[in-house]
Amino acid sequence: MATAASVTTDLTTCCICLDVFDNPKSLPCLHAFCLKCLQGYFKDKCPGDDVPCPLCRKDFQIPSDGLSGLQHHFFIDQLVEDRKFSSEGLPDVPCVVCLEESDGSSEEIATATVYCVDCRQKLCERCSRPHRRMAGGAHQLRALGAELEQELIQQQAGSCDKHRDKQVELYCYQCNENICVLCFASKHRNHENSEIPEVAERFRSKVESDNQQIVSAISTLRNQL
């Protein structure tokens, strides 16, 4: 049975160079290849030429601006980044409590092994013990690892630029930026605001509508040519 790691490896490997994708491009048949591999494969072809997909042999036309004009395969690109992140592993992270208590001394700082969700701290096993028996109830502790690290990076990306301990929840149309509730109360109360998921859905519908119009216009133009 194929594992998640093996599937990711297969999806992120170009079938021409048999290496990890470099600047992956998507063909109309949805097969992906490195841009440099396509340029080498079709080195004798010109923009406007009909050429076959190296994998399924279905014909497609080289864009007017060359093979670099093909749609960038963002999904494959993200898989490649995830693969690199997983293969590199995580460096040792010092425990924040031990680091503070050391006060710059040369004593060895313990490596963090868990993350306290309530305190937003990376802790070693010894310093995490008090968090397991807090008076108000045990804190939520999670083992450090690649998946958790990626989750924390995503959470940081969703933090407010002005209030780091707050997550952005609203989108201000006048200022074209995501804001937290504190920003709304202090500076954006009189602006038009909506919740981010609602705005994202509006933008998604608008992008799909624009995309359909572009595809229709391209089809009409090709028929005229």
C-alpha cells in the first residue's frame, strides 16, 4: 500500500528529468512538467506550434509567449514546498522558560519538545509539567513536529500586524486589508467591513466568473483565427 510520503514523492517528481519539480507548468491535459524540461523537449518548436504532451500525447498549442506562458502549477509547487519542509526536518528549538531563566549564562539550554497552546510557548518536558496541572485546568499541550510547525506558521500568518496576539477576522474594503477586532474598534468602525470567509467567497466567485469570461473570449478568438 502506498504511504502518504510515497504519494507526495510521486506527485512532486517530474517524469522527464525524474527529479523534484522546478518551476512546474501545467498543460491543458493537466499533466505537469518542469519548465526547463519542456523547453528541452520542444527545443525545435516555436510559439503557435501544436505539440503532443510528453506523457499522454494529447496535442496542445505552445502559447504566443513561449512555454513560459503556460499556466503555473501552484498545487504542485505547494506540494514541493511541503516535501522540502518534511525532508529537512526541524532544528532543535530551545525551551523559552529555560532560555529566560538562564539569563545569558553559558549553561546548557534544554530543547523544547512540546508546545503549550494556551500560553503559546515551546517548552521542554520539565518546564511543561506545571502546565499539566494548572489550577484552572490542564493546558493543551502538543508534541512538536513538522505538522505542528506548519500549523504555527499558518497561525502566525493570520495574526494582526498591529496586535500580534490577535487573529485577523475582518476585511476592510476601504483600506484593502485584513484586520482584528481591536483594529475595527479603534480605526475601522465607520468603514465597510465583512468577515474574511464571506469576503473570500465573494472574491472566489468573482475570480471564477472572470476566468469563465477569459476562457470564452480566448475560445472565440481562436475560432476567428
